[in-house]
Amino acid sequence: MYGMGMGRHRVDGFDRRESTASRKATLWRVGRYVFGHYRFSLLVVVACIVVSSAATLVSSLFTKTLFDDYIVPLTRMDNPEYGSLAQALFGLAVVLFVGVVCSYAYNRMMIHVSQGTMLRLRKDLFSHMQSLPVGFFDTHAHGDVMSHFTNDVDTLRQLIGQSLPSLLSSLITLTITFASMVVLSVPLTIVAVIMSVVMALATMKLGRLSRSHFREQQVNIGRVNGFIEEMMTGQKVVKVFNHEAQAVSDFGKINEELRSSAYNANKIANIVMPVNGNLGNLGYVLIAVVGAAWALTPSTSQLAPLSLGTLVAFLTLNKNFSRPVSSISQEINSILNASVGAERIFEMLDEQPEDEGGALTLDSPLGGVEFRDVDFSYVPDRQVLFDINIKAMPGKKIAFVGGTGAGKTTLTNLINRFYDIQDGTILYDGVNIYELNKKSLRRSLGIVLQETRLFTGSVLDNIRFGRLDANDHDCVRAAKLVGADAFIRRLSDGYHTVLSGDGGNLSQGERQLLAIARAAIADPPVLILDEATSSIDTRTERLVQQGMDQLMKGRTTFIIAHRLSTVRNADCIIVLERGRIIEQGTHDELLALRGKYYQLYTGSGIAS
């Protein structure tokens, strides 16, 4: 048991050292990030903080002069003259005014620095997010990703805009105050330093206890955001299945976890200032007692006299000394806790971006696609595609059919390299797709996904999403091609109608028609239609089918569909089952085989 305890102690010690090193690296990175963009502004801030701190020190030291050189002598005069005192007070007022101006200046400057840094950081985060592979979003909750842009960035704003300037100001104040205290009285300085060390140790101990809870709090904030985002997007499903009460119950659980972690973090952090305040007051009283005893003691050769002005000035300096010690301890804890948010931000920024693929670009692609002996798995040891061999000649229509989870959508995701295969080869116009630049490859593909996604903007903007340089006439022509023009013109502002909330003011079929028009305007040599007409009723499908036929004419088209009207005209129908091709051929050939396709067809698995 003893040996096990020692081993655990070593592991915990190693984890703490590793965690400390990680925090230091994170804070150093934050410093480099800020200083790299705002070097001049930060130098001005440092200069203003020095001047402001010096002004505070001058006012504290002035109390010694005030008592020893003015108040005490004036009390002994029969006809006191206050002119010199007035001049000294005016000089002090000028110094304090300069200090106030510098304090205002550096606080305004830090607002500029912190907000500017947040602007750059959010931009860098968003730009990097756009470069991440699809697999990243498959494995990270969307709400947690959003939390990086909101809570984590705001935590970093507090670090840069408040904690770091306060820490720097406290360090400068502490340094010059300590020097002044040593000049006034070494013995009293020793007493002040002892109390300050006690304050620092107490704060470090409390901060260590709260730090792990702050990280847990940030993680739980991400979970809450993710749950809310999930419930908002799935609100119709929630209501259809009367899941409101259960959703509230589930939210209550994760909300309680957030409350618990926030409570544990803040119940410790919030007692730091009261503890330090009382320790500071205790030190103040102790120095006052020691100083008063010293001042009342007759001077000896070993102990120089202590004047009233020196004692009053030292007590003022002690307040100025203990306050920065308390503030430094508090700000260090705040900085270390804020480093949790910074770590999460840099973890996302350090995520490996999607590689650009090969160096070859497609100048005039024909659209020939071939799978040779392809194996694929999303995660190791769970293979989902086995020995896939498909050859789609340019301009041909290939249809995939099969049950849920057969691998139909996975095949189309491999064509555009959303995921990379483990074995085999995929050729595009006879060239291995790994040799092709990904942007060039995807530019040659038009995709209509089963889950329609529209963006905030006008109808024209959403159609133009397929080709950003398209003019309004091109967008209208694409809409007419797929049969979307009629319903668009019935909208309140026609093509200029603004869509919001993923096109929530449109029917599912209308949203799908816009997605098809978006693919049409891209004018790609290869089309991927993943249940492209699944949300369109039979009447609407008949209207759009002619446009779809025009759209597919002369293009290599991969179709995932359950409706016979789309599948039966394909040049080749591929039947998948558990990631394997079990049948392929034309509609008539597969019916003649009386195999799986025949069963699906006669059993209404593929509905006419």
C-alpha cells in the first residue's frame, strides 16, 4: 500500500508539473500574440503605469514631509505661515493630476488592445475553423465549438483587458514602494514583508484549489451551449414526440453540473480577497504597534529615532505594499484560471487543418470517376466499405440503393475527399484524386445533400452561393432550370426575399429546390444528389424532374434515392449491403436477376 501511495504521489506531482508547464506555455503564447500586434501600444501602457504608480508613491511619501516639515513645525509657531504648505500641496495636486491622466490613458489603451485582440482572435478562430476537415465537426459538439468564440474569448478579454494591466501595475507599485519602505525603515519593512509572504502563500493555496473547477466550468458551459443548440435545431422533433418534459429534465442535469462546477470554483476564489484584506489589516495594526512603540522609545546608539511623519508615511506605504501583494495574488489566480479558456482556444487553433491535396488542378474536367478496390473506415477497426469497384464514365448516371447504413452517402463523401480511404484508389478523369488539389476537385462537383442548409441572406444570395461570380440573370436561369422560379416569384420580395433561420419561412420542398438551384448554377461536370428530391412531394417532383433531367444531361451524376422515377433511368444501379456491392446493372437487368434489388422493388423498398 505504501508503494502504491508513493507511485500515485509521483504521478500527481508529474501531472502538476506538466500542467504548470502547459499554463506557462499558454500564457507566454498569449503574450506573444498580443505583443506581436500591439507592441507600441503596450509600451505606452507600461510607461503610463510607471508614471501613475510613481504619482501614487509621491503622494504617500508626502505624508512624511507634511508631518515633519509642515504640521509639527507649524504647531510650534505663534504666527504660522501657510504659504509654503500651499505651494507643496499645489505641487502634489499637479503630480496626482498627471497620475490620473496616465491612469485614464492606459486603461483606455488597454480597452483598444483587448478589443482589437479579440477581433483578431475571433477572425483567426473562424478562418482556422473553415480550414478544418469535416471529421473535426463529426467529433466535436457544435455548441462546444461555439463556446470557443463566446465564453473562452470573453475569458481571454478579461485576462488581457483587466488582469494583465492590474498585475503589471501592482508589480511596478510593489517594486517602487518596497524600495521606499527600505529607505524609511528596514525593521518595519521586514515585518511588512513577512505578512506579505503569508498573504501570497494563502492566495496560492486557495488558487490551486479552485483552478481545476474553473476548467470544469468552461467545459460545462460548452456542454450547455451544445445542448441548447441541439434542442433549438430539433425543436419540431421534440414537440412531435412530446419530449419537452424530458428535454427540460436533461437540461436541468447539465445545468446543475455547470452550477456545481461554477459554485466550487467561485466559492474558493471569492474568499481570496477577504482573507488577504484581513491579513493586510493585521499587518497594518502590527506595524502601527511596533512603530508606535519605537517612536515612543528613547533613541539609543543601536536604534535610530522614528519620527511621527516617518511612521505615518510608512503606514501609508504599507497599505500601498499589501494592496499590490493581495492584488498580485488575486490576479495571478485570475490569469491562471483565464488560461483555461486560452488553452481551449489554442487547442482549436492547433487542430490540424485539412491538407490542400495534390498539386494538380482540373482545367477542363470531363467527370469520369472510378473506384478501384476501395476500403474505408471512419474509425480504426470498424470498416464500413469493402472492396468497392465502380466505373462511372463521363456523362453517365450512377444510382446507389440499399438499406440504411449500407454506405451510400459514404461513397459520395469519398469522391469529394471529405474523408480519405484506407486502401485502394479513386480516380478522377484517370488521375488519382490524391494528386489533385482539393479546391480544384470540389469546384468540379455539384452537391445537393439530404439535409438542406440555407444561409441568412436573399434568395439570390443563396443560389449564388454555388458560384460567387454569378450575376442575377444566371441565378434566375438556374432557378427556372430546376423549377424553382414560380414559387420564388410568389414570395413577398421575390428573388430579393431575405431568408433567415436556415430558410424556416419556406417549406421543406422549397428549401430543397433552392439547394438544387445552387448546385445548378455551379455548372459542374459531376453531380452528387443525396436524396435530392426526398423532401419534395410527388406533384412537385414531377414539376422539377424535367429540370433535373436537363441539369443532369451531359454530366456524371451520382444519385442516392428511393424513388423509382429517379433510379430507374440510371445507366447503372449499384446495390449496397453492409458496405459491399452485391448487385449492379440497369433497372431491367437487376429485376431480371430477382435478387436484392428485385426484393426492394417488389416490397416497396423503392417506391414509385
